[in-house]
Amino acid sequence: MHAQTRQKKKNLLPMFVITALAAAAAGLCIVLWHARAEMQTELETCQQQLDEAILEAQQVRQELTDLQQEYDKLLKAQDSTEPSGEIAYQTLYPELMLEPLKGYTQENKVYLTFDDGPSERTVEILDVLAQRNIKATFFVVGSNLKSERGQEILRRIAEEGHTIGIHTDSHQYRSIYASVEAYLEDFEKVFRKVYEITGVKPEIFRFPGGSVNGYNGAIYQELIAEMMRRGFSYYDWNVSSADATGNIAASTIEKNCISGVRSYRRSIVLMHDSGAKNSTVQALPGVLDTLIAEGYEFAPLNRETMPVTFAYPS
Ligand SMILES: [Zn+2]
């Protein structure tokens, strides 16, 4: 009986151990499950926070892009107004732009100028000048350069050392003085023709009708400013031969020129070399020979010659 009881007790021990171990294992399982659940929650929270941070970063990036665009727009707007309010015609014909002028020179000379050529009269004038070794200035008209003959005479002007200045392409007052743009358009045409025919880029010009005339009242100040900004010098005159007057006698032209030159220390003399001006050619030898005898010196204009210009009307 005792032995039996002892035997039963012996069998109970492993059972107890197993049960205890099982209980411990179950407890550990519960602890681990809890820990895992907690970590899972924490991980999910972290994930959520990360998602929110990414979203926020994207929003900040978008704001930065918007700001950058706004800034670029402002810069662009500033650029277009910055060059002291650039005017549209200032960007036209960029080839019509000379090196800045260093300054003017002023000499007591006689500057003979002939407008409206070339023509057959130009050839005769060139002969008279060549005989006396005098250089002059020719303000030419583009519409006279269409013919081979006109181009040939233009080349002769350049080859013989005279100055070629721009007068106009069309000589139509109403159209060329309609606006600064219209003037530039006309100017560019004759400028290009002269350059193509002679290889010389004109640097001086004379406004048809003079710088202040009955057609350019609305624009002359703006126009003169624009042409000077581009570096071109323009020349009016202080002595007029008055050869534009119809049927003027050669003797009157001669008298006008000589008395006019005698009145000034330096003279810019207006004459014409258009087809009908025979009396100008007839007057020229007398004008030159008298003034040469009186000691006057002649020179062609260049862009550094101090201009004679009309005063702005008050
Ligand atoms: Zn003219």
C-alpha cells in the first residue's frame, strides 16, 4: 500500500513539472503577443507620422515652386521696364547704330553740300570740284540709286574722296515724317543701298526740308534724339544758295553763296544736284574761284564736324 502511494507520488512530479512549464510557456506567449501588438501599434503610428511628414514636405515644395515662379515673373517685369523705359523703335534696325561719338571738331572751313542726287548734274559738279581739288558732301536720295547709272555716279562720289550722307529714300515728306518708325524705315533703305553700292556706311545725314520743317512738328524732337542716340550726325545749313527756287539765275546763286560764306567763320552751304539744277552747276566755278581767291578753305563733312542745326522753335 505504502509502496503504491509512493509510486503514485512519483508519477505526479513530472506531471507537475510539465504543467508548470506549460503555464510558463503560455505566460511568455501572452507577454510576447502583447509586446508584438504594442510594437505593431507603434510602427503604425510611425508610418502615419512619416506619411504626414511626406505630405507636408510636398506642400512646402509646391509653395517653394510657386514662390520661385512669382519671383521670376517679377524679375521679368522689372527687366522689360528697366532700360529707362525702352521705346519700341529703339530696337528697330540694330545695324543703324554707330560707335559713340567722341566729340566734335570745329574748324573755320566752308562745307559745300549737295542734296537730292545723284543725277547727271552730279557728274558736272564732280568735274568742277576735281579741277580745283575740293572735297564736298553729297546727301543722296535712294530712289536715284535704282539705275546702274545712279549707282555708277554714287561710286564715283566715294572714289573721289567726297562724303556720302543720307538724305532720304523716297523724299516723300508726308510719309517719312508720319512717325519715328516711318522715318527709320525710309532711312534704313537708303543706308543699305549706299552700303551695298559703295561699301561705305554713311554716318551723317540731312533731314529733307531741314531738321525742323512744316511736316515733322509732332515728332522732330523725338526723331532727332533717336538719330543722335544711334550716333548719326545731322547737318542743316547756315548759307543757302536758294537754288531750290524755280528759275533762279546762276548769278543769283553765285551772289547768295559768296555773300553767305563771307558772313560766317564756318559755313555749311546748301546746294542741289538734281537733274533740273543747271544753274547751280553754272554758278559753281564762280563761287569756288572767288572764295579760293579770298583764302577760304573747303572740306567734306564727317560725323565729327561740328554741325550747324536749326534751333527748336520756342
Ligand atoms: Zn531734298
